[in-house]
Amino acid sequence: MFGRDAMYWYRLEQGLGRFSVVGTTVKTPERLPKDLVADEKHSWLQGERVYIATTAAQDCILGASVAPSASQADLEKAYGVFASEAQVLDADYAPQTVNTDGWQATQGAWKALFTHITVLLCFLHAFLKIRARATKTLGEAFAQVQKRVWEAYHAPSKRAFSQRLRRLRAWAETALPDGMMKSHTLDLCEKRNQFSKSYDHPGAHRTSNMVDRLMKFLDRAFFNAQYFHGMPEAAESRVRALALLWNFCPSSPETVRKHAGQVCPAERLNGKRYADNWLENLLVCGSMNGVEQDPQNPL
């Protein structure tokens, strides 16, 4: 292809993984997002399951790192790559919220990295547990549950949200037949205090939908390459390179029109671009490893 073999293009892509993902994507400390979304994507390295710890905000992948297990220690190390890169850009950086699923190790990792962060539980994951247990015989009952759950989600205030969940609980206890769908519905209502924290942070994410969508892009790329077959370092470089390619490659024409000509997620986050060609823009943003540094002393 263009007179080069496959390994040439592979090494070229791998080289992008040396850039700081945060420093390349976010060009000023003021643009660092305060409200994040985080989750892990399952993948395989030499046939063994690994977890891609992914951090996202404003449609950009700001952190993607390979964790060998889903333990808190390994996830803290993987998410810590994002934390360290962000603190190079802004030494005082401390996000206000992060939305995650219910995995305790994920929540513990974020609390360890940022002691004052508010960890929000994903409302969508709680609903999907209910939907997964809705058999055909429960179709009519599930339709009622679905309507009431999303009415609660769209409540305009914390007080209204709490009231709607209390009503949902009272209704479910008497109207739903015993089973896992009823159990998950009551479990959602029990987590009212965790869900209602989002009302204290107007800009926070109430679901992890954003990072789930971005992880689909990563997973398709992993699948097309039949996952990872080399060293862990090579897997890490490819994950980071793909994160930057997502941030800087042009979006669909419809999305570009929607955002008044802003071509890629990184441009929309920063409100500017350095060059019209997306690859040139990426390389300029990645120069100096994406972060301004003090000049070296002359010899």
C-alpha cells in the first residue's frame, strides 16, 4: 500500500502511542473537563482476558490503558495514567465527578486517585439489568416499569426524583410478580441516594453512555486485528494510538455540520485547530509530547 508493507503502517500507528493522550488532546488547563465518564472494556492479550480502562469526556477519549485484571490495584494503575497526564497539564487538576457502573473496584480506584471526587452510579446500567430479566410473559409489566423508571430519571429536581422512585417502589412491591425483574426494580429504588447525587452537579453525567459508545470504536478496531498477540507494551501503545485517532480523525459530515464546521472531537473540546489537515493537526498537537516544556539550557 503506497509502496509500503503492513509492518510500516503498523509501526507508524504504534508510534502515536508515545504521545501524551491528555496533553495532545487538551491544549490548555482550562479545557480539562471536570465531569468524567469511566468504564472498562474486556479484551484479550495472547489469549488472556485484559481490561481497557477508558476515561472519556466531551466525546474525547482522555485515557485508555491496559489493566491485566479488574482488581482495584490494577485499575488504579491503569486509570492513574490519565491522572498523571492531566496533572502534568495542570498540577492542581481534580475532577468533580466521574460516572461509572456498579463495579466496586472501579469506584475505589477513582476515589484513591482523586480523594474529593464524587463517584456517580450509572442509571442506564441499573435499567439494563431490569430489561435483561423481562421475558415475553412479562412484556406488559415491563412496559409499565420502563415508563416509570424513565419518568423518574427525567425528574426536574432531586426531591421530585426521590418522590418518583418511592412511588415506583410502592407500585413494584404490589403490582409486579415475584422474580428477578421485580428484584432489580426494587434494587434500583434502593440506590436512590447514589443516583440523586448527580443533582448536586449540573454538568455531571448520569449515565455512562458516552464512554460505552467510544469503547465500541476501540472494540471494533481490536476485533479487526484479532485482539493483541504481542507484548503488553505493544498493546498499550496501540490502545493509546487508537484513542488519539478517535480524537483527531474527522467525524461524519452530519456531525461536522451539527457543530458548525468543527471537524473532530479534539477541535470541539479546544474550540480551535492548528491545521485543516487532520493528521497535521494531530502531529502539531502532539509536538513536545503535547505539553509545553521549559527550553533546555544552551550548551
